[in-house]
Amino acid sequence: MHGAEVVPYAIGASQDKQKPAKSPKNVHFANIKELESCRPHLDSHYPTPLAAKAIPQNGSTTRRYTIDEVELYFSEDRPELPVGLRDYAVQKAAKRENFVLCGFTHTRRMKMGLTTWTKCWAELYHGILVLRKFKETVQQKRSLVPVASSKLKFLDFKDDILQVDYLYQGRSETSVLRFPTKQDMLLWWWAIQVAGKVPMEPQLLHKCMSRTSLTPFQIQEGTYQIDNVLFPKCIQPTLNPLQVKKMLAPRGITHLLFIRHGETENINFRVCDRDKQLTQRGEEQAKITAKHLNKMFKNSNAAKRPNVTLIYGGLRRTVETAAIFARKMPWITKKYECCFLEDGAPKNIDSFQRFDYRESMHKMAFQNICRWDGDEDLVRSPKGEMENYKIVIAHTSFIQFCMAQCYDVPKEIIQLVE
């Protein structure tokens, strides 16, 4: 019996053909000149309503993202303690002889597993927060919360709850505060950061503590109200009878000049990159603007040399723009960095809350920079009116916010053109 012969598997002629090789793909990277010649187009969609969330939480959407949403979503994190000792807001708060801000809040008390909330009237001073229970009227008894070395933590963005950890008489204490709205919580968060950096003056604090507590009805006329938070207006100094005539003289004029930082490297992808520097074109823009302002100050009718203050944010592009202004303008007498003119948010604030965070930052900047608060000269020169100028180097979003506040229009309809 012959063994069966194994025939190898034969491959058909039709299967011998190999697939045609794909042609190689070429990738072209744009150079800097091509990027600078490209200009972004205006949005062709309707602006996002204010009630809409910045970024949908379910990860999907039926509409396009706005420029602000993209910028906030990809923005880099900023330090958890954004306020420095030499910040403009700290320097301005130190000049006040009254509270930094005040308003209503609720304090949490936990006992035997039960949680209760008590309505309180809160007043924030230099380095300390004063809480008084509110039952139809403000109670005289008060609780003190030192904020000079406190740590703030957002416990719940949904219920607007903020935790304050502090040292009181050598012991670690915690106060949990609940606010009416998210904007109120963020405004208080900013104000506590600023008040904690201001050196505490015992005499001034004792004077404020010894008086009868202010009530909402007593101070309403002397404050600016932002949402449910009250900021003090300028407190007039005590007048000497011999100086009354002098103090009642007309006050000097303060001009606000808003300037956007120069062109940056990320012109085609508008996000908050902290280290992006100015392009050559951006530096030329800053030099031309400074030259124009020098000419304007030189041709002004003021008899005295104008008093010019430069205020800028902490991002590299605004710092570089401010440095060019400082070199080219001999009129500048004071320079300040302001934490409210930055962009981005701390790491503990997720992308869903960053729109509200920036909104509160704009409100604090408007209150501290744009409001007259007594730091300008009260008396004009006998030969002419003293003119003060504040040059504010900021981002587009804050300039749009200020214009919207001045003209009482929605921010979305304001467009800045070159």
C-alpha cells in the first residue's frame, strides 16, 4: 500500500498580486510669518446665553463653543494663592479706614450629627472677618475669624460653600460659610485673599470693633453693591476747620486708559498660556502706543505734570507690554501688578466653574481699578487742574467687561478692532 502523497497548498495566480504601495504623505508646518499673516474670523454663531454653562458636563453639545469657552477650557492653572503682598489690590485696601466688604452669609454648626445653618452679617476688615448673628436685627455679640494666615477651600460649588481654616489663640479652627450665590462666594474668596495680605493695624481695628455694628440699611447709601456683596465708597477724611475751604476745592480728574497687550505667539489659538511672549509685531505695537501717549501727555493743557499710574496683569505678555511702556514713558510715577488682570484659574477650580471664576475676577478688577476710592488727589492746583491717568494693560475679556458696565450693554456684543 502506497503512502498518500501530500501536495503542498498551491497559491493561485490571482493571489500573487501585491497591493499597490501607498504614496507617502507630506506634512507642512507653517512658519511664523505665515501664522502672523493669518487672521481669525469672527464667530458666525449666536453668543452663548449667560444662563448656559461654559462647558457642557455630559461632554457633548449641539452648538459650537464660543471663543471664551475654548479659552477657559484650555487655560493653564494659576497659583492657588494668586495675591501677592505688593499687589495693587492689597495696596489699595491698605489705604481704607473702613471694612473691605460686607454682606450676608450663613455659618455651619454641627452638633450630635445634626447640621444647622445660622444667618450672619459679615464684615471683612484688614486681616480679620467679623461675624454677627442676624435675627431681624444684627446682634451685638460677634465671632472673630483671623484671615491673615488662613487657608480657603471650596467645599461645594453646587451649594456655594466655602471653608476657612485659621489659627485662633493658638488653636486650629474651621469656619464653614454658605453664600446666596456662586458669584457671592467667589467675591468673598477674592476679598479674603486680599484682606489677609494687608497688615493689621490694632488701633484702626479697635476703633471699628468698638462701634455699633453697621446694618444693611445704615450702610446701603455709602456702598457699591455687586450682586449681594457691599463694597464701601470713599470714606471722606476728617476735616480740620482751618482746612475746610481747601478740602472742598474741586477734585482732580482721573482718566482710565485701557490697552490690550501686544500680539503674542498664540494669536491663532487663543488660550491662556502664561509663558507666551510678545512677537516682534507685538513689541512694535506697544512702542507705537507708548509714543502716542507720550505725545498726548505732552500736548495736554494741564499746568502740572500729569500723574500716571501703570497697572498690569501677571502674565508674561502683559508684563512685557508694561515693561515697554515703563521704558518709553517718563510720565509713569507708579507701577503695580494686579492679580485681577490675569487669566486662568487655580487647579482646584475645574473647567465647569472657570467662567464664573473669571466673571468674579472682572468684577473685583472693576471695583478696585475703575471706582474712585479716595486714592486720587483731592485738591487741584491753583494754576490748573491736576490730571491723573491710570493706564491699564489687560486682556480683551476684561476690556469688554468694562465697556459693557459703562454702557449697560451685554458683553457679547462688544468687539475690539485693531
